[in-house]
Amino acid sequence: MTRTARLRTALCAAALLLLAACSTPPEPGPGPTASRSGPRWKPKPGLAWQWQLQGRIDHSVDVPVYDIDGFENEAATVRSLHREGRKVICYINVGAWEDFRPDRDDFPESLLGKPNGWEGERWLDIRRRDVLRPLMAKRFDMCRDRGFDAIEPDLMDGYLNDTGFALTGADQLAYNRMIARLAHDRGLSVGLKNDLPHVPQLVREFDFAVNEECAEFGDCAALKPFVAAGKAVFHVEYALPVGRFCKQAERLGLSSMRKKLDLGVWRQPC
């Protein structure tokens, strides 16, 4: 299985919500929320990146984008990366409950499904958007308040797995669209994590993509719509050596590297 703040005025937040309401059906849940000031970051194809979810953040990698754990890194870490000229992505698990997160007790037992193969994690019943929306909104508020530029929402393809729930592709589309709206309402960019079957339906609603192991499974071409739309695809392989995937990745315009599964400091870029 793959792995994976500044306030605006209330008037601006209300305008954003009104714009969203004109194009997509409203989701139940909390009302208006303040967003980051300034235009939303829109990463272009070819940007090099570092993805580090374990350990103290190492600043020595000379890349313009860092993707780091939202819970484990305070605003000071984000500010230091910004001072170095980097954009910073906030990793948040939106598809599974984690028993090691500080908000673990906020998730009702009825939302929790089967273990997903990672210690301390269980799939979430994404059909319950009424319950999950405020929980994810609070997490995204944290990302915004710590100064992150974007969100990497992990495990957005539960419908393709044995979750313990009868999830459908339609359930996943509705949930993923909710996640995109929650991020955009806060002025944050958001990436589509994996979920390749839904790329055609979701490419317009996400600002970039994050993919694991498309080369190993032979489906990197499914990400072409993002590159064609001028949106970055941040891609990693774990098992394949760089010689097996970098030429194709460069041809497709992906931002690719090899990582170890623990997602520590080590990386081998194309």
C-alpha cells in the first residue's frame, strides 16, 4: 500500500464561499473561515522537491519545495523554510484515522474501519462527510495558521482498498472535492494524492498532484492531464532504481525522485 496564517477579513472569506457556491454544491458543516492573504500558490511542472515526513527537517536539500508533516512541524519551521525561498506543503492524512495524532479522540468509533497496513491507522468512512468535514477543516486551519502554502491530503483512494466500508467511486469523488474546497477556502493550494482513475474528473479542482509508484505500476501516463494544464506532478518511486523511471518521468514532465518508504531525509532525484 502506498503512503503517504494570516487572517483575511470576514468579507473576503464570505466572498470566497459565495464564489464556491456558484460552481459547486455546498457541503454541510462549519460556516465561513478566514484564509491566507495573497494569491494561491500554483506550482508548475518540473519543480524539484523534497518529501520528508520523519525526523528533524534537514534544510540542506537545494530544492524550491518541501513537503513535511503538518502536525510535527510548527510555524517556526515553516517560516525558516520560507526565509530560504521555499514553498512548504502540509502533509495531512485525510483517508485514515491515526492513533498517534493529538485529535485522535475527536473521531467517533463509527467512522473507523479496517487497519490500512500502517501501524496505528484505520480507514475512515468517507461517506460521512457531515462528520469528517469539521474534523478536516480544523486540521487545515492548523496548516494555514502555521503558514503552509499547500496541503498534501493522503489516502484519497480508499474506494480502491478493503476499508471495511462499501465505498464507491462516487463517494470518493465527493469526498475529494470536499477536501479541495476546504483547502481553497483557506487560501491553500491542494494536491490530488494518487487516485489516478479520477484524474480526468478532478484535474481542474486540484492545483497539483502527488503520486507514488506510477512507474512501477505502469500508469504514469494517467497524470498527463495535470502537466498539460500547467500543474506540477510530484512523483516518487520506492523500489525502482532511477535508471528505470527517470527518462519517462522527464518526458512526461514529472518532478520525480526515489525515496525510502520511511520518507526520511534520503532522496535520489532524477
